[in-house]
Amino acid sequence: VRLLVTVTIIDPAKPTTNDDTQDFCLVNDPKVSDIQTNETGVVWYASPAGGTALAPETLLTNGRYYGAIVDPITGCESKDRLLVSVTVNDGPKPTTTRATQDFCLTALPRVSDLQVNEVGIVWYNVETGGTPLATGTLLVAGTYYASLKDPITGCESKLRLAIPVTFTGNTAATITESKVAPCVFDEITYTTLSGMSNYNWTITGGGTVTSGGTATDNFVTVTWPALGPASVNVSYTNLCNEINSKLLTLAVATCSDITMSKTVDNPTPNINDKVTFTVTVNNVGSGNFIDTIVSEILPTGYDFISAQTTIGTYSNLTGAWNIPVLNSNQSAVLTVVVQVLPTGNYLNVASIVISNPIDSDTTNNKGEASVTPVCLVVYNEFTPNNDGANDVFKIDCIENYPNNSLNVYNRYGALVYKQNHYNNDWDGIANVSGAINKGDKLPAGTYYYVLDIGADGIVKTGWLSIIR
């Protein structure tokens, strides 16, 4: 008994087209789905047989495409595929001899006035897409984009030429200053647009023109010798034969400024130490100062030793520092060396009492510096002979620094004594074995000490003598 099987082989008809050579424009971003056929349900391949079907949104390129009909019921494709040759056309990008094009606003320029080297131009106001502009459209400031249309294929160039458009007649007159606010004695240059004609500069307020300012100059340099209101005005004929002008109102002021600072080289000296105060006077203005007097009167906590100035003279009797001339951007320095006394006022204040011209800012005419004396005095010899006088190594005020530490070395660098919280009780007995035995008397001689007072990072060093 044989099995009967009925076989049906389905082959949809080959698709058809009205044009087996189809042209497209690159600017339109043509896709596979844009290929013309007379049937629906067509799928496309890049080869006449086999291969993978192309997605409908695949962008077309020059070449051959093969179409097959898919039966909507069975899903079978036609064995024979339709061949369509595709050409994607693109026109060349337009060119111009004027990368940026400038027009007179009063001339009412239009799109047709834009300069390009080719004919068949289509204009847009966007880089891609958009709607073509009529040639009679009035120009506005901005960028226009030109596409070249091929006379044979009718395709526009995908790449568009960008042309920025500006307007000369729409540019307002300006004045640029080398310094915004004029000071007495300043020399300032004022500049306007170049390339114009018939410049007319007018200066008020006593300003004197030192250069420029003629009918062909787009600049003028002015000195201002007097205080008060002033102005700079310019007018000119622009490239559109229009008159433009600009007025700049000013207020000439005194800009001289003298400043002061004061420092001390050692803010925590010992009593009877010498310290140096430095007073610096700066002229940061545009003019000179003459006959300036600075008051530097020493308070009661110091004895005067010496003084030195870079400009002028100083009297420790009156405390007056006279500076005959202090030029613009010049500094004068006074250094005063003093000895710190056990008691008294340690705040040293210096101030400017007279300046000519009058200083425009007196808030910076004072400087001060102060010291906080340390009463530590290390005596450099003692005689441990039990006679009741000078029998121990003594340090004045050591009790004020309970966290101190003291190390003593012989002249060969060997440690002979070490004590934390030293309290004026060492009688020359070694408490470290090494150079000699612990508990032995140190021989007469010279020793080196290192004293860390345990506060403010202060470490004192020096030599001491044991006399027996």
C-alpha cells in the first residue's frame, strides 16, 4: 500500500517596475523603500540570489538592487528577482569669493544680492532641510545657506555653502578706552571703528590731545591735567555714507594712593633681644607724592638702637620720617632696630600724617606690629661647688614652661644630661652613662645645651661652662 502525497510548489510572480534604471537625489536621503515597483510587498536584496533582505530604511547608494515579491499568505518569495540599477546624484557644493558678506542696511539687500560663483542656486536659512527662500526675500543679519541644483538631474547639493551676513549701517559707533576711569596726569588712548572717513574728535574738560585726533585717525590720545567732568566725542562717515557718532562722558579724579605696611622680624623675642621693625610706604597711584611725613614714634617697650631709610630721613627724637619725593609705583623703606625692654608698651604703630597731594584712600595709611617678649634667659655658666652661690644651671622663667626638655652634650657630642620638665636643679652631675658614668660629676669645661620649651615650637641652643 503506497502513501499518496500531493505537492504544491509556490512561486510568486517576479515584481515589475516602470523604470529599471532609477535616479535619486542624495539631499533627499533616499531609502530602499523609495525604489519604484508596480506591486506591494516587495523585499530588496543586494544580490540576485540568496543574501539577507535589506531593511526598508537602508540608505541607497549607487549600485544594483534585486526585488522579490513575498506572498502574503504563504510567505514565499518569488524565485526570480527584479533588477533595478540605482544612481544617487549629488551636486557640487557652491563656492563664493566673499566668505562673509557685508551690506548697507539702507540699501535693503535681498537674497538675490548674495554673491556665489555658480548659477542654479537655491537659498535656505537653515543648514539642512527647510524651505527654499524666494530671491526677493530681504536679508537680515545671520547665516544663509546655498545649495547648487544640477540642471540635468534636478538634484540639489547635499552640502550647503554657509555665508554669514552682516550690516555696516547697523553697527553703532563705539569708543574703546585704554583705561576706563581717567586720573589726573593720565594719558589715555580712545579708539573707534577703523576704515571709516571724516573722523571728527571733540575733547572737553581741559584734556590735551597728544596724538591722533585728525580726520583720518580712528584714535585720539589725551592727557587729563585737571579734575572734574570731561568728555570724548567722535563722529565719522561709515561705509554706507551715513553719519555715526558716540559721546563718552568722563569724570577726571585724583587717583594717587599711598599705602603703608609694617612688619617685625621676630614677634616672640627674649627680653633684651634686638628686633627690627620694617615700615614700607608704596605709591600705587599715577602721580608723584612730595613732602610726605610718616610718624614712627617708638612705644615705651623699646630702646632705640639705629635706623636706616631708602628715601628721606628719620629722627628717633621726633619719630618723623620725611620723604621728599615718592614717584609713581615707587616704594620707600624705613628699618628701625630696637632693644626689647622688660616692661612697657610693645605695640608699634606707624602712620602717614601728611601727603601731597591728599591721598584718595586713607584707610591704608597705617601699619602696626607688636612683639610678645619671652622672659627666658639662659645663664651660660655655673659653679657647682656647694658654696650656696650659682651652684645650679639656671634658666629664668623656666617654670612658665613645664613641658620643657633639656639635653646637654659634651664638646664631642656625647649626651651627658637629659631632663624633661627641667626646674633649675641641675648641679653638674651626669644622669646619662656614656662619656662618664651616671652620677659622676662632670669635669669643668664647655658643654652644649638644647632647650625645647615645649611651646610655640621654640628651641634654644647654646654653650654653657661648668667652673669648679
